Amino acid sequence: MADVKTEAGRIGEAIKHARRCAGRSQADVAAALGYHQSKLSRLESGRGTEDTRVLRAVAAELGIPLQLLGLRDPTPSAAPTDDHETEDMRRRTFLAASIASLTAPTAPATAAHDNLVRALLPSPRTVSGQAGASETGSLETRLAAARRLFYTCDYAELEAILPGLLTDLREAAGDHRNEAETAGLLATAYQTSTSLLLKQGDHGTAWLAVGRALAEAERSGDPVVLASSVRVHAHVLAREKHTTQAVTLVRHTAGQLAGSYDRRSPRYLAAVGLLLLRGVTAASTAGDRAATREFLDEAQDVARYVALDQPDAWANFSPTNVALHAVSAAVAFGDAGIALNTAAPLTRRHIPVPERRAALWIEAARAYNQQGRLAEGYQALRIAETCAAQDVRRPAVRDLVADMAARDRRRALPELHRFSRRLGVPA
């Protein structure tokens, strides 16, 4: 399905695409323009694109046709009354069509993926008449197995089993004898689908999945299931650069669930803790240090009372996961030194969940890349690959590898370029 992107996000993708095609790093292009690397990084992430003078300078440096950024060529026939407001209007008018050629969907076009998309589409519910306690128990076991596949990063197998699981859960949900329970299970399956789709870079279908998760969570009446669905909703919002809305959503929902942690169940605490950590990600992506600190402090408070950190746990929340998000937040703020110092003790700690182990080393690689320490960044990625090979092949990590390879213009690290080719990253 087509990826729904904001205008700013599409401009950022066009700039990133052109830079990579030129084989140049962010630092190189920024230096040529007289900017700091962080300015180009912000542009590529869809921030600061309202300044048409900056866009024109970037277009000239990278050879991007002005129309692809929604800008008008400065021809003599242009009306003398043209101003920045008029140019902005033209940019909004032409952008959707002109950027389309640079924004092909990143999700894999496979039969398994198509099957998952079809399973998420609306369809009439049927009643099996067999959704008794034993049937519900079987579905719960299958759902737990699917969750484990996500935490162990076996995304191919997860994608293969989700369509059948969703179909059977939807059929069972049509039996009103266990409506609330099966709705909760179905909401969790939709949450898992959303998380997988985000890993694959298919944000468009993720919107569909999370909408269904929220609807089923409301039907279940379970505040834990609802909090988990809100969490993945905030994740989708943040990925689409709607970070302010994501922060507001997390703060509002967490505020209703906070407090009395010493009297809550581990399942409840894990749901609240993971919701707060999603707030950390959204706030740090938005550059909001105060909100990031607020969410981290509250998550640390929750983590005093629960530690679920096994691949077969209902959810993975623990003090270790809180520390991992502190590393990620530091990377988002560009505080590479702080990120690496925070990550150091975690690299010596046993982290049972492969997805979380891989996340630690990927964030370390991002921090090394920010410092220009490409060799160490490459080694961190190789360790991440040993933790979870499929996780290293998702689009976000491939983007990181592409940027690292582009920065090594003299090819001082041939092993990095071989690694890049093995992941299928465009040269």
C-alpha cells in the first residue's frame, strides 16, 4: 500500500535519495554548503524544509531538479510578484506528483506480505460457533508464539503465520460468549502486525493495522490492552514525524494509568512502562529534552516493580529496556558520547531478548557513526547481526549502513562496503 507521508517528509526523502545517489555523506554535503551536519540531517528527516532558500542551495549542490522539491525555476517569465508564500503554495501543489518517483514503498513485495495486507483489510465477520474455552486457549497459545517470533526477530516466519492467526481470531471474535477476551487477543495480534510492518518500513499498512488494534482494544474493555494499542499508535505517529501528537497521546494515556505501581500486576506495569518508553522515543525524536527526561524518570519508577525480559514474556519491560531507551534518546539528541557511555555497561550485561540485544548494538553503531568512528560502527553492526540477522536487514538499519558507506569515500573499510552489498544496500 502507498506510504502516507507529510510534505516535509517527502522533501526530506528526496534530498536523502539524491545525496545517496551521489555517494556523498551528510557531513560532506553540509560542509560544501557551509552548514553543520545536523542541519542537513534535520532536512532529511523532514524538519526545516519551509526555508526555500536553503532548499534551493541543497538542490543546486546535489543537482536536484527544483520541481522535485516543489520549487519553481527562476525563469525570466516568472511574475515579479512571486514571493516566498506564493512559492510555498506552488510547492504544496506540485509536491505529491513530483516526488512520487523517489518514494517507492520500502516494504517487501512478497506473497507473504500481500497475504498479511489482505488479512488486515476489513471483511464481514463469521461465527464459528466453536469459540469455547479450549478454542480460546489454543488461540492464546498461537498468539504467544507469534509474539515470541517478533522478540526473536524471526520476521519471515511471523509474517507467514499472522494472516491465518488474524483470520481465526476474527472468526472467534464473532462468538459473543467470549467477546471481550477474544477482542483482547485480536487487538494484541493487530499490535504485533503493526510492529512488524513498522520494522519492514510499510507505514501505510501499519496505519490500517493500528486502527484495527485500537478498535478491538476498546471492545475488550481491558485497560492494559488499550494502553498497548495506544503505544503502537504513538509509534506509528512518531515514525510519520507526528511527534508532538505522539507525545500528547502518551502523556494523556499514561496519566490515566500512573500511580500505585506497588499494587499493580506485572502485566499492567509492563504495559504502562512500554507506553512511557514510546513517549521517550517520540519526545527525543522531537528534540524535547524535558519531556524525554519526564518519561524516562516515570519509566524508571515503574521498572522498580517489574522485570519482564524473556522472549516468551507477554511484553518486554525491565530496567534494562529503560536503559536501552536512554541510549536511543541520547543518539536522537546527537549526544554520541553520552550514548556510548550509557551503552557500555549494557554491552556487558546478558540481555535475553534478541531484538533488544540487536537494538543496543544498532544504537551504538549510530553513535559511532555520529562521531565518524566508522570501523567501530561497522563492528557494532556485525555484533547486532549475530544477535538478530533479520533485524539488521530492515530498512532503517539499511539506511544507516548506506550513510556509513557513503561517508567512507576513500573506501578505507572494504569490509563495510562488502557488508553493505550483502544487505542489498544500493551503491
